[in-house]
Amino acid sequence: MTGSHATPTQATAPPRRDRGGTIALLVICSCQLMVVLDITIVNIALPHIQTSLGFSTENLSWVINAYTLTFGGLLLLGGRIGDILGRRRVFMTGVALFVIASLLGGLAQESWQLLAARSLQGVGGAIASPTALALITTTFHEGPARNRAFGVFAAVSAGGSAIGLLAGGVLVEWLDWRWIFFVNVPIGALIVLATRRYIQESERHPGHFDILGALTATLGMVSLVYGFIRASEEGWSDTLTLVAFAAAVVLLGLFIVNESRSRQPITPLWMFRDRNRAGTYGIMLSLAAAMFGMFFFLTLFVQNILGFSPLRTGLAFLPVSVIIAIGAGFTSKLLPKFGPKPFMVTGAVLAAIGLGWLTQTDVHSSYLGSLLGPVLVFGLGMGLQFVSLTLMALSGVAPHESGAASGILNTTQQVGGSLGLSILVTVFGTASRNEATDQVPKFMAEATPAQLAQFRRTGQLPSPWGDQVLASGVSTSFLAAAAFAVAAALIALFVIQVRPSDLERLRGSGSGSGSGSGQPGA
């Protein structure tokens, strides 16, 4: 147990059942949508940002990584801050910081200014996101009401990536790339105002901040992610790659030692002794790796090979959001009857099938004939998964630990996505280089003098030879992503065990309405 057993400094208001509770859920989910979609909304705008601010091709990736690394690295501390200082107060602070950073990002005139703003966005998101999830536990009674709330929250979290691509396409094509940041300002301001009125403050638990744990966890994860990113660009024998991995091992080792000795750690290690919770984190890690890879490479494919515009690319991903929402709603209704395990296993298997189907893509593929079917299968699998994973991660966790538990779940999603994408980019690079070895001789034999001159100048194969290289790399990457989904299915099948007490809590018939005792196996 990590929280203080002292008398709370502020009483917790009873969970709400009225219209105010519905508005509170809308506010919480609006914040989560804003934070999650900001991971992908930038993807479509990258070419415009590069031209406007003079990014090199190598440094352009940091427009995404600066946000993802700070967001994933600080989520654990964000959850702990909410437990100690009060979740409503911390939630509002995180949203306000995110709004300020978004404004600065939209106003950026230099590349370093945008990267600094993106990092600050990540800090605000890391404070707001785990606190938002924890607020659900203090706003809704355990049972059907909380199940429905988690279902909505999970659908928003899972569909946010696809919605970000659609929103990015609309804003870039109709307005300007800066509006992908400016749009957060009025939305965030409304969230702060609504929070003051409709969300009640949670119980505050006196304690201290585990600064050493926060620093070692954040820097260790940043080093690990950077190592994979560096390896994808420079190779596994690169000196900085090896240094980054070595630093990650040392820092994460210090983190584990510190957490095992701290009286109030940001990551209670006993949570991992519960096989269901540990399995849930493993599933989330694997599925996030697959999901980030699917969105990244499919965006690359439809824009560069199918020739979709930014808006059309965003619309192409809209069915994913719809099917994820349908799957999440379906799961939240049936969870009390069947428990989470069937949905975990089925969802991971469907995700693997969808990704395996996508390995058949080539230069002759079309959106309706080749992409839509597997994307819908993948989306349904993810919709079945996220509600189950959210509930299982927080099952049996005491109220004052829910911020830390949700922080770990969010961290595994963000870090899993970053690590997985880096690994898949490495797979993509290897497959692309192998295909280029076959395509270059064909190009040299068939190219016009003008094409040969351009190739000597840029080193890039033009269409159709370049399309063959890209398609080969993308399809191979989907195969690796499918392997991540298979790993998630195996964890769900052999690790997760649903106990009678879990079903009782889902039905709202367990003892009390809290979150459980907070001990492993509760």
C-alpha cells in the first residue's frame, strides 16, 4: 500500500447519478479525446510543418516523439499527483497547461519553439489523462453505471487516434496546419470551466512525491524509446544507440530498486503481483504497439501509393472510430455476464486477423477492395479490448491508488506504442532496403534519362519502382504488427483469470461500492 492512512483532508462526495454525472463524463471524455487525438492529428500536417519551419527529414519525427515521450514518461507521476493533491484540481491544471502549450505551438516561428511546445503539451497531457480516468471511479458507483462510463471512456481513448487523423485532414486542407494546435484552446477552456461546475473534488491523501522514482522512470523510458528510434535510423551498432540502451537499463533498474524501497512510490509494485493486472498491462503494451504501427503505415500507404489528400486520408479512417465505438458499447453491456476474458481473447485475435489481412497489400491494392475490410476487423477487435483492459486494470484497486493504476495503464499504452512503432520502423527499413536491391536494376534498365538524372540527385526511386519498395516495407511491417497482436492473445488466453469476485463487482453486487480493498487478488 502506498497512500497515507491519515484522515483525508477533504471528504469525497458520493458518486453522482443525475444529469450532472452525465455532463461530468462528457467533460472527462472530452479531455481524454483532446489528449489522445493529439498523438495522431499532427501526422497529416507533417509535410506542411516541415516546409513552414524548415525541419530536416530526420528531425521531423521529433514533432511526434517530443509529445509521445513526455506524455508516456510522465504519466506515472501525473497519476500520483492527482492522488495526493486532489484529482479535480490536478485535472484542471493539466488541461490548462495543455491549452497554453497548444497556443504556443500554433504560434511557433522556429522549429525548436514547436518542439518545446510539443513537449509541454505532453506534460499537460500526462497530468490530465490518468487523473481523468481516476475521476470516473469517484463519480460513478461500481457496477453497471461505472461499466458504462468506462465503456464510453475506452471508446474515446481507442478511437481518438482515428479521429485525430480525420480532424488533421480537415484542418490542414481547409485552414492551416497551425489550427491543429489552435483548435485545442477553446475546447480546453470549456473543459476547465465545466470541470469547476460539474466535477466534484476527490479525496486527498497526504503524502510525498516520489521525485527519484519519477525521474528514473521518465528518463529510463525516454532512453529506451530513443534507443529504438536511433536504431531504426542509424543501426543497432551505432554508438548512441548502445549508450541509450545502456542508460535505459541502468535508469529503469534504479527505478525498480527505488520503488521497492519507497514508502509512497509512484508505481506500487504489488500491482504487478496480481496476475490479471500484470497480464492486462502486457496486453495493452502489445496492442498499443500494433495499433500505433497500423495507423502510421496505413497513413503512409494511402497518401503515397493511393494518392489520397489529407482530408480523404482522414475520412478513410473514420470507419475505424465507428467500429471501435460499437465494439466498446457492445462489450460494456455484456461484461457483467461473461467477464472480460472472452472479450480480451477475441479482441486480440480479431486484431491479429485484421493485421495479417493487411499484409496482402501491394501497389495494386485499393481502399474498398483491400483496406476497408481488414481495418474494420482490426477496429472491432480493439473495441472489444479497451473496455475489458480498463476495468481489469482498476479492479480491486483502492480509491487512493486508482490514479497510480490508471497511470500505469496509460503509460503502457504510450510507451508500448512508441517502442512498437520504433521496432516496426526498423522492420520497414530492412524490408524496404531488400526490395530496393531488386528494384534498382529494373529501374536502371527501364528509366528515362530524366528519371536517371533525378535518381542520381535525390537517391529516391520514382514511381512505380519506389511504390514497390514502399509497399513491400509496409506489408512486412503489418506482419510484425500482427505478431504483437498474437502475443496479446496468448497473454489473454493463458494469464488472465476471471474470479467470481470480479463478476460480482461488474454487476455491482460486491460488498460496498468502492474499488475493492486495494490488495492483490482482492
